[in-house]
Amino acid sequence: MDQPSPWGLIKMRIIVVGRTRTIQFAATELGRYLETITGDEAVIEHTLRFDPDDAGIAIGLANAFPHVALPEVTDSRFDDAIGIRVDDGVGLICGNNERSVLLAVYRYLTEIGCRWFRPGTDGELLPGAEAVTAAVEISETPSYRHRGICIEGAVSYENVRDTIDWLPKVGMNSYFIQFREAYTFFERWYAHRDNPLADRGAFSVDEARACVERAVDEIDRRGLLYHAVGHGWTTEPFGIKGLSWDQRVHEVDPTVREYLAQIGGERKIFDGIPLNTNLCYSNEEARRIMVEEIAEYAAAHPRIDVMHVWLADGSNNQCECENCRRSRPADFYVMLLNEIDELLSRRGLETKIVFLIYVDLLWPPERERIANPDRFILMFAPITRTYREPFTTDAEIPDLPAYRRNELVFPRDVAANLAFLRAWQSRFSGDSFVFDYHFMWAHVKDPGYTKIAQVLHEDICNLKRLKLDGYISCQVQRSFLPHGLGLAALGSALWDSESSFEQCADDYFRSAFGHDGPLCAEFYRALSERVLPLDLESPSAKTIGAHAEALSAALDDIAEFERVIDRNLSSSSPVHAASWKHAKLHATIWRRLIDILQKVCDRETIGTTAISAAWDELATWMWQHEQECRNVFDVHNAVKVLGGTIRTLVNGGER
């Protein structure tokens, strides 16, 4: 005989109104989690019309439910709205689009106690069976339209898949796969790039394409917004692949050379790196070839919701020919964008295009203006900014510095970066978001991961006042060691710009670490504050020497906290045990790294050779332990970032 469920039903019923891939996936996810939480079977049924007398949880688009009125949105393709009315396991869950239905399912599960504090099954915490008796009633839209993550770092396919799976669980709606094949990011992992302990493996472009194809299917399954490409458009149309920053090309077909930027009197691949090579944008034929390629690619990839059309990476690499000198690069960029729009419109393609405000393109156009703002999304990428303070809205905005072709210096401080954004906003008032790098490099230099998380949270909460409608995080996918508070804060603030960082942190640490979670929060906050005065963002032996006492105090803090770690490593909760294991690895890394920084204070006595040797030993140790933390920590990125810091200190300011 069937045993009754905790809320009095014989079996859990999930009634799906409509039958689309994403809504079906949402129903499956709801059933899977409720079965795990209660131990009862969940039966999924389908119907074409909602019957309010059916006992169970009905899910579907909001327009399938009479008398359900969600908050209005501007564009239901890009904007989300959710509705939840469930009491004691009976009610409805809906959204204004298929993706929003999935978001609503995860929000309901969150409200009854589920937590997802890192990608993967060892990063989720589920409540007891009594949770399903809770009453949940929600009708809301997120604070921002654009909420997502961009692929970066070294990744396996599984890392990408798990990230995509995790995004809607924390309220995000977008994933961005950079470049056509994302080759460089997969190659770093599968070919063991820079890993001295592993044989260099072979990894092909076709294998990268297969990974991307599988990742896009996961994006599609969840109805997420798919952002694609970015750099590479400047050379791919001319038969020169833009695969990675490590790629080198020096021989160019003479028929192509005339289209490349002329720098120092030569037209060639800039520093041998195709991704960093601009074109002669005053050359109409160069633009035409590029525009045709973009239109062909958009037509061949209809699943792309938002296609990024960027110029070359790098900076101070613009064409110096007489015709190009007559206009800023941004004027030619806008000219190119208008030509793209004209061709896409003629071909009936509705693909949204992102244009990039970044390095040389921070200086806005003087004459050209975007003709069809509805086609385009402005993306502000302040890559040279400081991450030691947030983008405040009360900063006094200075005048823009003069534009000097290929002699530009880019700002670190907040106000100077915002000056460029304001200048562009005076010329374009359409859709926009920020593309920023909090968890690309800066997080590695914050041992507590708390100061960078707080800056990120405040940055996102300020976006409305900066007239930006969201954030795509350009970051390493594996940024959860020692914890993932920063990414929890990212999801929280993007959904609710009035959310509290303190409440987010308290909930995160209690969920991820259990009973001693509050001790974690206290320790990591203190560790961030200890190291902050060292200013590892701009490493200087003099600055570190002036704060030698902070290093000693940090070591004492780590030693004390390791006792807390050790007593939790055998936690009865596998999820919490995994979190404490990550904390142990992190404590070892920073205990040894602080010892190296102390050696820097005494480098005149110890000698730079000993400091370099100590760093090499630590880097080797991290590579040795890579498999233990492969899902939460990007060793390739950490070794590169921290190694650069140590080399700067050893060389007295020269990397």
C-alpha cells in the first residue's frame, strides 16, 4: 500500500501545461528534487489546459493560468518574470517565457530551503521532507535583464556543463561562449598547457567544436540566452584563424596584407597574434568582407541570441594610415556596425549585436552614430579598473583625456572609467550591460575572497544608477576555492539590486560549511582585510615591507583557523566535508604564499633566487593537487596570476 507523503497526498503530482523542451526539463527538475527531498515518487502528467481543481503543482507559461498576472516586462524574449503560488505541495509555478518557468522552479526550491553554492552535485544542500509543506507566493521580475557568465580560464567540457546547469539555479539567464570554437579555453585543460607535471596532450579544433556543440545543447535545454563569438572577426574572414593568444602567425597571403592595420609603416599580424590584429577600417573592402562574414555566420547559427562583434584584442594597435588617422577607431567601428545592421536587416536576421567599449574604443565616436539602436547592445568592459573599490555613483566625473592614436594610457580609478561610459551613453541610449573581470585575476590576490565579493555585490547594486542593465562576468569558471561567496553575491544582486551582502554571506557560509559556517565568514573577512593593505593589485616590495606585521598576523589567523578546518574534515555531510577540504587546500596555499611574501620583505638578505625557488615549489605543489580541486580551482590561472605577482616583486617592478 502506498504511504502518504508529508503533506497528505498519495503521490506528488506535477502537471505540465504545454509540452516544450525547456518546460519539460523544468518539470523533470522539480520532480527530481522533490523526490530526493521527500523520498516519495513524483508523477509528471501533461495537459493542454489548466484545471484549478487538479491537486498537485502545475507548471507552465503564465498565459496558461487564468487570473495570473505577472509584472510587465519590456521584451519577453530577454526579460524574465516569475510567479509562484504553492501551499502544502499544491499550486502553480509559471513564467513569462520558457526560461522563466525553469527559473521559477528553482526559486520555489530555493524558498523551501534548497541551496546551490557551487556547480556540481557536491555543491547542493537540500532540506528535510517537511520543507514541502511550506507556503510560497512570489510574483516578480529581476532587477537586471543581463545576468550571466562568460567562459574563461582552463576548462573541461564538464566544467562548462556544470556551470551552465548552475546558472538558472541562482537566477542567472545567460551564458557566453567566446570565440567560434572556444578552443583556447578547452585546450588549456585537455592539453595540460603550462603544467610541468603532465605530458603535453593533443587537442584539436574539431574537439573544441564538439565541446561547444554539446554546451549549446545544454544552454538550449534550459532556454538560456546564448551569447557567442567576440574577438576573431578581424582575421577569420581573411582565412586567418584567431584561436588563442598563444597562437603565432607571421606569414600572411599578400592579397590579405592590404587589409591589415598599418603600424610603424608595416601591415602585418600584430605581434604575430591574430586575435590582437586590427584592420585598416577606412578600407571599404576590408569592412565589406568582414560584414559579409558576420552575416553569413549569423545565418548559419540561428541559435545565437546575442552575437558579439568586437574588434581586435590588445591595445594601441590601430591602423596609422592617412585615411584611418582622419577618424577615431570608434567612428569606424560605428560605421561597421551600421553596415552589419543593414545587411542583417536585408536578410531578415534578427540577431542582436553587442558592441564593445574597451581599451582604444573607450574614446567615443566624434561623428558617426548608430542608426538602429534596437539591433545593438552596448557592452562596457573596464578591464584596467581597480577592484579595490566599487564603482560608486557619486564619483566626480573628470573630462576625457585626449585621444592619441597608439599612445593611450588606460585608467585604473573609478571616476576616470565612468567618464568614458558617460561619454558613450551621451551617444547611445539603447540596451547595455557591463562585462567585468572581478573573478578573472583580482580574486586570486584576495585570499579571503570576501573583499572582492563585496566589491562585486556593490558594483552590481549600483548598475541601475549607472544606467546599465546587467552584468556578464568574464571569469574563470572554477572560482570556488576557498568558497563561492562572490558568485553567490553575483546571482543575488543581479536578481535583487536591493539585496543585502551581509545576509547573502551569512546564508552562504551556513549552507556551504554547516555549523561552523559563521567562523568561516569571520575568518575569510579578516583574511581579506589583513592582506588588502599589501595592494597585490600593484605589487611593490616596499608596500609589502611596510605591512610585514599584517603578514605575521595573517599566518597566525590561518594557523588558528586550520584547527577549525581539521575538526570539520570528517563532517557527516559529504557536501560540508567537501567545503572543508577545499578550505584546507586554500589554507596551505596561502600559508606558503605568505611565507614567500615575508621573504620578499627580507630579499636583500635572503636573495631573489631563494624567493623564486620557493614560488616554484609552491606552483609545483598546486599542480600536484590539481585533481583534488579540479572543479573549484583553476590552477592554470592561479599559477599565472600569482607567478606574475612574485616575478614583479623579485624583479623590483618588472614582470
